[in-house]
Amino acid sequence: MPCCAAACWRRRIFRDAEFKIGTVTIIPAKFVLRRDKHVENLTVKELNSCCNLFHAHPGVVFARDRLLNEVWGYNYYGTTRTP
């Protein structure tokens, strides 16, 4: 399946289905992340990261470099560390 078609297929599934990652519930249709009574609004990039990385690969531990590449792309030249 071509990359573009796979991405469209994933979006269609994740757009409507509410899912859990640990104690966090993600509601893609509303761009919302909920933990207990605390609710956070998600950006498109945050929602895509949750769906495409964490929900699609349960139990996988990602290296920092892979996360940066998946989220920001290979042309991201920012630092990988916080001050």
C-alpha cells in the first residue's frame, strides 16, 4: 500500500474511534485528550503523533531521534535536548 494511501486509511480509522493509551483517553473527532477529569485540546500534529505512533504501535518504546524524525521530519535541525 503506498504511503499516502496508508496515511489516509489510518486517518479514517482514527478520526472517529475513541481509544486509550494507558490511563489517557484520546477522542480524535474532538481533538481531545482526557485523563480522569483533566481535558487537553490537541493540535493536528499532536493528534497525528498519538495516532500514528503510539496507538498504531502499542508497547513500542521509541528513541528520541525517531520521535523527532516522525514528528518534525528529517529536515529538522533543532536540538534534541532541553536547557
